[in-house]
Amino acid sequence: MSFILRDAEKIICAVIFLAMTLLGFVNVVVRYATNYSLASSEEILTNGFLLLTIFGAAIAARKGDHLAVTLVYEMMPGAGRRVMLIVASLLSIFLLVASAWFTWQLVENQIASGIKSYALQIPAWYYSIGLPFGFLLVALRYVQHAFDTWRALSLEDPTHA
């Protein structure tokens, strides 16, 4: 069970990527074998890419591989690094929680309005429901990375732990 909690986003990304690969392959085979195309595959693949991006961002956040400019951070002494870590973490977490809230509002709006997807004519919120949870997972992984970085800074300078 701890593996699932520790690597949830990796599992989700693997499942989404596998499904997208299979769907794309089936679409190519059907297109060449019958001269017809699975029109709905574009809709599914586009929304799959969106979810893959969000959950992939969670993987990057946990490892600290997200885009960052660290020149000033690396030039600062330990105390300055701690301040920058706290400010950057708070701003990032605020942005991610706001993104989760706004995407939840999107889902609620899609449910209330009954909007349907363009190809399959299924409720549009089916595609959007993973977004708020994805943003919250990115925020959680960012917090985990911030704590790990804080511990590493404390080990470098134990007088300010």
C-alpha cells in the first residue's frame, strides 16, 4: 500500500500513457485496414495528454525537477536559502491550490450546465474531474520536496535547524 501512496502519480501516468498508446495504435490500424478513423480518439488523446501533463508535474515536483532559476538561491548563505525556500514554497503552493480550486469550479460548472464532449457526447466533466486532484497532488509533492530540501539545508548548517 505504501508503494501506491508513494508513487501514485507514476502509476497514473503509466496507465494513462499505456491507454493512449493502445488507442493511438488501434486508430492507426483501423484507419489503414478500413480507410475509416476512430474520430473520438482525438478527443480522448487530447484529454489524456492534459492529465498526463498534470500528473507528470507531480513527479517532477517530488524530485525537484520542475523548472527553476537557482542562480541567486545558490549564491545565498544558508539563512537566505531558507527564506527563499519558504517564500517560493508558499507562493507555489498557493498557485497550485488556487489551480485546484479553479479547476474544481470548472468541474462544477460543467456538471451544472450539462455540457457534453464534442465527439463522444459524454459529460465533459468526465475529462476534467482529474485536474483538481492532480493539482492537489502536485502541491503535496511540492511540500514533500520542500521538507526534504529544508532537511538538507539543516544538515549543511546544523546551527539553524
